[in-house]
Amino acid sequence: MEKTVSEAIQYRRSVRVYKNDQELDTAKVRQCIENAVLAPTSSNLQLWEFYHVVDRDMLGKMTIACLGQNAAKTAKQLVVIVARKDLWRKRAAANTEFLMKVIGDKPKSQYTKREKFALGYYSKVIPSIYVEFFGILGWLRYAIFAIIGLFRPVYRQVRNSDLRIVAHKSAGLAAQNFMISMAGIGYDTCPMEGSDTRRIKKILKLPWSSEITMVIGCGIRDPKGVYGDRFRIPFNDVYKKV
Ligand SMILES: Cc1cc2nc3c(=O)[nH]c(=O)nc-3n(C[C@H](O)[C@H](O)[C@H](O)COP(=O)(O)O)c2cc1C
């Protein structure tokens, strides 16, 4: 039986050694990736892709790119979470298409305020934030917003570097959805950022504009694969009630 959310969160550990004699059901891992895409995402742009590595040769290549880490070497499968900020136009267009379907066939004059706002959001606001020219437009936006921000609250994550973080934030949420879903069915994972991301991109034939958020090792835990007791900073040191 699948674990409750709290049980899955408790069960999840970063597992660095997986049982060699226990395979994963690829369809079940895929189902966990389907849960991953249900994570919330900035502006619902879904600037991500998920590479589910099951092929033995590919796993071998990926292990080298993951610097030979045990969590990759002993993994039965790997899931690579890729941030695709570069796909913003395509994703904005997909949102617009979805909205148009929901709105249905009616004259523009009959659009509700919310419908007009939503369409304008993807056709005007998103391009005004995401359009870039060698990072220059981002800095220009940043300066303009900083000046406006002297007088009223404004959105400030408008530089290229800010938007890269925005994409990785959402991709990180998807990664957590995935790992908790895996834990829910008794499968184990280990998120890894210790990797040669350039090599990973080459192995997966990804464009230079994509970015690796993390590689996740997947398998069934070997008891020696949990390297120690869970350590967390005392809760009261990180919890601030205001
Ligand atoms: C973004 C990210 C990158 C990580 N990279 C690695 C890694 O490269 N290798 C590794 O063994 N563990 C890696 N970890 C796992 C952490 O070391 C682990 O989550 C932490 O020690 C807490 O342990 P727990 O996950 O068992 O609670 C990473 C975790 C995160 C969230």
C-alpha cells in the first residue's frame, strides 16, 4: 500500500547504494515523473524536462559524468531534471492555447476581465520579463524596476540570472514531488548536483541553453546505502514565527 505523504517524507533518505538484485518497474518510475510535473511552477511556464535514463550504456556514461558517485554507479535508473528557461516562448504559447480552449469560441468583446488578464499575461507580461539580448535587457529591466520600486512594490526577478533561478526553483519542486512519490511506493532516490553538467548535456543531446537542475539516482536501498542518521539543524533555529 502506498505511504501517506508524511510517511513518505519520513521514509525518504538520500540513498547512495542500491540493491543490485532488485530492479525497478520502469512504468512506476514514470508514474512518479508524472507526479513530478504536477508541481507548482512559476507562471505555470513548466520550464523543465525530465530524462528517464534506463539504458545500461547510458547509465554507464551518466555515472562517469556524475563523477563516479555511488548513487549513480549503483542506481538502476536515473532521472535528470532539466531547467529549460529557453523554452519560455513555446510554454507561453501552450498556456495561451489552453486558455483559448477554456474560453471557447466567443467574440473578444465578451471576454471576462480575468480572461483578458490571463491572455495579456502570456502575450505581454511574460515576454516583457523573459525577452533577452545578451543579458543587457535584463539589466535594463532591473534598473527600471529598481527605480519604480522606490515608490511602490515591484517584481524584481527580471535579470537573466534571476530567471535562471526561477526556472531551477520550479524544477526543484518537481524533483521533490518525484522523490516523495518514489518514497511513497518504497523506491529510493538520491538527488545529485555533483556532476559534470556539460558532459551530461552532451550525453542527453541537450542544447547549450538548457541547464541541469539535478540528476536523481533511483533504486531500492541497500541498508549500507544510508550513510548515517538524519541530521537537521534544530527546528527552533530555522523556524521564525512572525
Ligand atoms: C540540490 C541537491 C544536491 C545534492 N547533491 C548531492 C550529490 O551530488 N551527492 C550526494 O551524495 N548527495 C547529494 N545531495 C543529497 C544531500 O547530501 C542530502 O539531501 C542531505 O545530506 C540530507 O540527507 P537526506 O536527504 O538523507 O535527508 C544533494 C541534495 C540536494 C537537495
